[in-house]
Amino acid sequence: MTTRDDCLALDAADPLAPFRAEFDLPEGVIYLDGNSLGALPRATGPRLQAVVAQEWGRDLIRSWNTAGWIDAPARVGGKIAGLVGARPHEVTAADSTSANLFKLVAGALSLRPGRRTILSEPGNFPTDLYVIQGLAALLGQGVRLKTVPADELVAAIDEDVAVVVLTEVHYKTGRRWPMKAVTAAAHAAGALMLWDLSHSAGAVAVDLNSADADLAVGCGYKYLNGGPGAPAFLFVAERHQAAIRSPLTGWMGHADPFAFVDAYAPAPGVRRQLCGTPPILGLSALEVGVDLHLRAPLAALEAKGKRLGDLFIELVEARCGFAGLTLASPRDAAGRGSHVSFAHADGYAMMQALIARGVIGDFRAPDILRFGFTPLYVGYADVWDAVEILRDVLETRAYDQEDYRRVSAVT
């Protein structure tokens, strides 16, 4: 079995290890929840202070021009493009993942007139399913969401499917879809493919253009370390940009927003997917996190994430096998993102006991303990130490307390 000394040796040889110093991580905490909220980059505070004190406080409204505020969605989106295998003019930073999904699913229907089915899988991230349900109810006319189990999904892509909507890395299990193969299957049936990259961007190597993807969305507050509620991003392949229609035709998506005319005329390219005024503070924080990621090779990020996940599975099964934990993630790292989940009926209480001891993961109902391995700041010794604390929590049944079973609003 791997020892702690082995883990320390891996950390010493890790080319990504210097990035840990770029984050403001609390002493005594092993943070394994970057797949839900990324840690704070040290450069974010000074950057926001400059935006607030100088660009907003001193230069006021002039900063829309002088500080490039008006260009922030395209600039940050263009940088994110480098993390997801897209061209800079195919990605913009805007709104939330939910709002962007609404826009792009509606846009996909506009590109496939006569087709009424939006295909996904049961257990996809709930907001994706909720947004699609709401859009279908709004549009009526037979538009519907159809969910099919993963092993039957490709066969279910028929002539009525307008768009297939899937999360590349499953939020709960970490299972990873084969992006290129599924996209090709959608295209073979005449459908479009929309990928949710919320648990992919910044953690695994994504190549939207190589996969021939049509559309994609993703969030900025997980692996991209943009902060709580950070702006999201969306991708529209260049070939669709002139024809796709957004249902949210706000002024920032207008071809000439400062002409202030009554009639809407869509902007060229992906800019027509913008809606309201860009959130400059949020975009400024997100840009810091994205810039940090652009300094790290994506292949190295993904490789380390796989190794950390493999190590965690090995150690949990070897040292905590007595507790009845069941692996809920793919064992094969090639089919897994950068988080690992175990199932247990007492999973919520176990996670609260871990958090109380400084190992921060999260819980997903009904029984999933979820641990994220952010390659930029989680080390191999962190994994060894986290499992040692988990083993102690399980052996002593420290989780068997009323306080740990009291469910908080956010799990």
C-alpha cells in the first residue's frame, strides 16, 4: 500500500506543486471541495481592490472605456476558450450556467425547426433538467424533455431530437461521457450536441472543436476559482453563430447597444448571446482564476487529478474497508473527472464529522460523500492525511452525533 512517505515523494516531484502558494488556503484545512467552490487565489483580493478603488472609485463610469469593462465578457471568454478547446471568438463569459443553458437550448431548437425533443439523462444536474422543463412548458407545441438512462441514450437519438444535453463530468459520480463519440452520434441523427462543462473546465482536458461540439455552457466558481456566484460562460461553434437565436435579446446582445433604437438587431458572432450589463466585479475575480489556470498545462492538470483520485480510492478501500463505504465513481480514471464519490447511508453525518476535523468535502443526497481533487492546490500527502482522518472518524464512530445529523441548508 502507498505510504505517506511515498506521497511526500510524489509531492516533491510534482511540477504543479508551486501553484499551491498561489492560493489563500486556511492553515490546518484539507480542502477537497474545489469541485463545488474553488479556493481563493491570492491575487484576487488585490485585483478587486484595484477595480473598486481605482477603476470604479476614481475613474467612475469612464472605466467602461478606459479600463476595458465593456470588453470583459469577450476578453474573459476568449481566455476560457483556451481551457476548453475553442477559438477565442466562440466563447463569452456571461450570466449564470442556468441562464446560458436556457439561451442555448432555445437557440438549438431554433436551428432544428420541426424537431421537438430535448434529450438528456435522468440524474443530470438538476438545474439543467429544471431549466429544460421550464423552457418546454413555456414553448408548448409539443416541445418536451426526454430522459433516457446512460446506456440507452445514444440509441434514443432519433429524428425528433433537436439537441442532446449532457454534463460531460457527472456532478455526483464523476463519470465522464466520451465527448467525441456522443457528439458524433448526435450529428449522425441530425441533432445538435450541448455539453455542460461545469465539472470539466479547469480540471480535465476538454477539446470542444476536436469533438465537433455545437454548444456548451459552464460555470466559473468551481475549478476556475472565480468566487461564489462567479459569472458563467457559453460556447457557440462558429458555424452556428450567424443563425442561432437567443430568446433573451437584451441590449448588450444588440449590434449597436448605444444607438438606443427600439428594434432589436442581433450583434455578430457569439456576442449576440449577451443580455444585460456585465458584472464587472465578478468578471474581474473570474479573470484572475482563469489567468492562473492558463499557466498550467491542461494535460498535467488532468493527469494529476487522475492520480489523486486513484490514490484516494486505493487508500479508502485499504484503510476504511470495514465501514461499508461503496465506491460510486468509475474506478477507471479514464472515465472519471477530478472528483471521487463514496456512498453510505450515514454519509451526511460522516461528512459533517470530517468537516469538523478540517477535511472539507461535501454531500449529495441521498447518500454520497463527494471529494474533489483540484490539481493546482491539492497534494498527494493531503490525500493520505484526509483518509487517515476519515479512518479515525469511521473507527471511533465520531459521526454518530445529533449535531452531525442536523441537515444544513447547503450540503
